[in-house]
Amino acid sequence: MVPVTPSATASKPMPPLAKLLGPRSAGGERLLFAPSPARPTATTSSAPVPATSPAPASPCRPRAAGHASRVASATMGTSSTEKPACPWSSVAACTGGRYFKAGETIVSGNCSTKCHCHPARGLVCEDVRCPPREVCATQDGTQRCVEREGKCRISPGAFLTTFDGAGGKLLVSGTYKVAALCNEQSPNWFKVVVEVSECRDDNIPAAVAVFVFFREAFITVNNNMEVWVNGLFTRLPATVSKTISLSAVAENITISHTSGMDVLFGPSGEVTVTVGAALVNRLCAPCGNFNGDASDDLKLPDGRAARTIAEVIDAWKARDFAGCD
């Protein structure tokens, strides 16, 4: 993941949050909160601060209650009435009911503003932007720059590369669930299953069939690039529904879904699953979760860590296609 970098275009229009920030410092930064004249001492109680208690002094004390409330709402989408319990001995700021710890960094304004809670200087903010190949997305309530799209490939030789770049070879031929939307209750749910075999003319293990499941359709593509939709042979191009379309270009078959997921299957036996930023951290199975972190792709369905990608893939065998072991 490429980190968010400061923007060089100082003349661009201020984002909404920037309008709430204070004047720039000598270094060009904006101070959102003025440093407090006193910091909590070691004897400060670690008990939660009651909603009716006045906030003790802290390094990120807001300049004014109204200003802090507006900034908190614009920055984090946090209601000024929320007052989560938090020990002031480890807290550097409280804005509109949202507590920020010293050292915490907040990205907001569609990834256009980054603020850092400095223990001595207060909350210091700067204008930022995502790199050209990335887009702003929200993960677990936090904004961050992520790749515009991710690609998971199953290549001839039975080699799999995840959305985030981890890779390895399959142990044996078989039929595997390789990608799926984790939320099985979503109307946009999908599942991609690939059959890998050595039965091709070159005897190299590769994909020989792709099975893609949606709420409204079940699509099969074999190694002769023939397509079936819900068991019916289908000529391409074809529109299956408002959300699913099929196309063929240069003997490659593409299955597209409006959720931002495409499956491309070629006569060489290569399968490529492409997903957009809307699916960041919402995916399951061996292709990974598409969160920009390859290190967490080696996980089994039960959450345990695996040693190799082959172990992960083997754990995701498609049980609805299981034959004799």
C-alpha cells in the first residue's frame, strides 16, 4: 500500500474540514486544537469520565466547544452527543464526545486532509491526496487510500496470486472456491469456483472450468469457452440480468457484475478475478480480502494462520463439487 503523501498543490480549494481549521503555523501546518497549558499527571484517575464531568486539561484541548463539535462531526462523522468512556490518563483530546489519543492520525474529507494529534502541539493537519493509482475508501470507519482495483490470478501451472500480491502453487488438482463476497445475505453476493486439472493437452495443471454463482444466476464456462447460464447453453454477448453481463473478446470470456467484480477466463487456462475499491476488505476465500495487506492472506477459513498459500487453497475446496478424495 502506497502511503498518503502531502499534496504539492497548495492553491487547490480547501476541503470542508480545512475551512474549520485554524491558521497555518510557520511551517505551513494548521493547528486544529491549541495545546493545553497543563497535561494530565500520573495521578490522573483511569476511570471513565462521566458525561456530566468537565473535561480535564489535555494536550489537544479544543479552542472552543462549538468549534470542537463542528470539527469532530466533519472529521469523524461522530455525533457531539456521543461521549465514550475513556481514561484521561491516556487521552490527548476530546472533541464533541470523540476522544483522540496522543499520536493518533485521522484521515478525512475523502482522504484530502490528514490530522495528527501531537502530544505538545495539539492536532496538526495538512492537505493530502491519494497517489494516481489509488482511490479513497472507508474501512472499518476509517478512510484510507487503496488500489483502484485488485486482481487475483490462477495461472497455468496451478499458481495463484491474491488481490494483495501473496502467491503460491496449489498442492493438487481439484475444484476450489477462490473468491466470494463474505456477506452471504447481501443482494450482491457472489462466489467464484475454479476447477483445476491436468487433463489439458499439454498436461500442465490449469483451470478447465469456471463456475460463478450469483443470487439470480449460475454461470458455467468450460475449457472450450462454451457458456451455460442456469443450465442453458448461451451465445455471447449476453445480458443475464440488470447486474450480470457476459462478453467474449479474443476468445476470452468475461463475466461482469455491477458490484465491481469481473471474471475473465481464457483458453490458456488462466483465470483472472478483478474487483474494484467498493469491495475492499469485503472478500473471503484464497484470493484474499483485498485490504492492501498481503501478510493476512495466509489464513484458513476458521481464521487460523497457514504456512503456505497451497494450504489455504486446499482448505477452500468447493464442498458442493466434492467427489471421491
